[in-house]
Amino acid sequence: QQQVKQSPQSLIVQKGGIPIINCAYENTAFDYFPWYQQFPGKGPALLIAIRPDVSEKKEGRFTISFNKSAKQFSLHIMDSQPGDSATYFCAASSGNQFYFGTGTSLTVIP
Amino acid sequence: ETGVTQSPTHLIKTRGQQVTLRCSSQSGHNTVSWYQQALGQGPQFIFQYYREEENGRGNFPPRFSGLQFPNYSSELNVNALELDDSALYLCASRETGGRNYGYTFGSGTRLTVV
């Protein structure tokens, strides 16, 4: 059973566009929600993370929106660049274990 | 620049064999987790070690085992390899209790079982 559901599976945007990736979860015990970026041949790298006591967090061009009542959270990438082309994973954690989504392959066209 | 180093980067093994994958974490990172990432999928939690003791395990059989050493290095051992064990194996570490709750991942070991 997939603990964290992620969509879309793939996304193509023009340079400067704002791709949005969505995730949903069921377990209300989750208390930490990170987003990871992964390039081919590399391990995931932490981009930004949020805890459920806030509804939004911004770090540079990356923003997480969090809706606790709907048990959903999303990643927005402002002014997207070709260098942002990668696979993005959302995750949720409670204690020791992180549950990852299935990933979104983002392509930013110049 | 990641502070987590994994070796080897690639490995080919035959079904039924045993394999040991190694990870060197950042100094001070006393918590290490191992993940299996199949092609096109998100990482799946195998287990976690804290101060050399296993303190969390995902849905993986006992033939997946690990060790953590005092020098912030760790190992993942897989016995009786199966074809479905072919995947990218990721080591991730963090400092428990530190401000940064997130894990730092290594670049992984690509294991192919034939």
C-alpha cells in the first residue's frame, strides 16, 4: 500500500513556468514532509521540508503548500529553469521511517 | 557535495550469491538508513541504525541485514540474492536531535543480479 501518493508521473513546462507537483497521504501521525530532487546517477538531495503546523514554506524558488485538513501538500517551482529538470520525490515521516512517493519526472524546455 | 560516500558504485552478482555494500557517513551523523530504489520508483525503506543498533525496519526479509560502526560507517548485507534485488541501494544519514531533520543521501550502489 502506497503511503504517499504523488502526481503527476511526468511534467513538461517551458522555461519560466511554474510546475506544481502534488502529494497526498493518509497517516495523520506523519509530522515531517520533505521534498527531494534526484538527478540521474545521483542520490536524492533534500530541497525543502515542512512540518504540519505551517501552511506554506518558501526557500528560494521552491515553495511547499501544505493543507493539513485535506492531507495534501504540493511543491511549486517558481521561474523554472532547464537545470531544474530532474525527478522530484515527496516524502512523509513519523519517527524513523520515511515513505516516498513514486516520483515526478520534470522537464523544463528552454 | 554530499557528505555520504557509498561503495562500490556498480556491482554485478549472480543469483544466490551474497553481497556487502558499504557507506561512509558524515562525522556526527549517528543515524543511518538504507533504502532500495527500483527503476522508476521511489526509495523503499529497508532499515535504520542508531548508535550501532537497528531501531527500525521496513518490509524486507531477514536476508537483508546491516551493521553500523563507531566510525560512522555502515554496511548492508544481502544473502541469497534474487533477481528482484536488482536496484539502486541508497545510504542516508543524519544527526539525530540536530536542527536539520532531513537525511543526506549518498549517490547509491547500482546492484544487478543476473
